[in-house]
Amino acid sequence: MNFVEIMIGEKLREADSALDILGSDRKVLQVACEDFTNYAKFHWGLMGKETCQLELTEKLEQFFKENRGELEEFLNVWIGVWFKKWKERVKLLIGEESAQKWSKISKVINNAEPHWRKLERKQEIKELIVFTLIKNGEICGTEILSENLLKMELGEKRVQYLSDRERVLVAVNNALRKGRDMAQSRGPLIFVKIDKGYYGTANY
């Protein structure tokens, strides 16, 4: 585990001692770390810039050494807000409960795969959507939501007949608009399918 995972893991255990973040609840830790990393990049103005995970982790570690009390206090508040959002935004699906819901969504995402594979600068585009989500107050599941908003738009029939450039522009604009709307909504946005004791991520 790196510095960020250790730090976030400790705060999650403080928030809910029943969490098994190294076992069946490891998905909670993974998503929390992704979200905190995105929030840190947003806070430091690093969205859209080529910042590797190692560089960001080192920056956070240095900040922790110099401002331990401040970062501890901030993390306590951030994890409290994030975990409340997690409970609101994430719904667990068991068995066949998800089958009907995912048939239509899976078809759209499958349609998007050829375009997704050849999409240039996808990380920068995803970060643009992440930035929009965070700016509008959505701090939970930002990585999952940004990728799947974009895939859903790329897979829509109405954009299949556009040129590659037009398809990307329309998909990004629609994903940004839906991201703003989504951040203002209530209720679950991420559905997690329970499979043999482990979490397998299913998307909104």
C-alpha cells in the first residue's frame, strides 16, 4: 500500500470500524483513493496536466510532513463527507437484481468500445469531466462516473453516423452537461454487483 492508501484506509476504519478494507470492502478503499487523488489534483490545479501517480503521492507525503495537523483535520472532514456520499450514491446489487437494468446500458457501452479504444487523449477528457463533477460538489465515484458518462455518450446511436471528431465533441459536451446535472441529483449513481464475496464494479 502506498502513502495515500494507508492514510485513506486509516480514516475509513475510523469512520466505520466494520469495514474490511483489505478484504471484501477493498473496493471502498480503491474508490476513496481515486476520489481523493482527483480532489487533490483539482485543489492543486493539476487536472489536465501530465502528473503521474507517484509524483502526486510524493507531493501529498511532503505536504503531510510539513502540515500534518492541517492535513489530518482536512482528511477527517473529507472522509466524513465522502463516506456519506458513498452511502447515498452506491447501491449494492445481488444476483439477478441487476440483469434487466444492465442489458440496455451494456449494449450502449458495447457500442462505445470501438470508439473508446481509439479515442485520443482520453485521460485528459476524463479529467475534464472529473473536474466538472468535483466543481459541482460530486466527490464520490468521480473516476467511475467520468469514464462511463463518456462511454454512454460515445455509444449512443445518434452519434454513430458523425465523423470521429464530431462524435467526440458531441459526446464530451453531453457528458459535461450530464455531469453537472448528475452532481445536483439525489440517490444512487453507482451500482456494485456482489459476486462470490467480492465487489465487481458495475457502472451507473
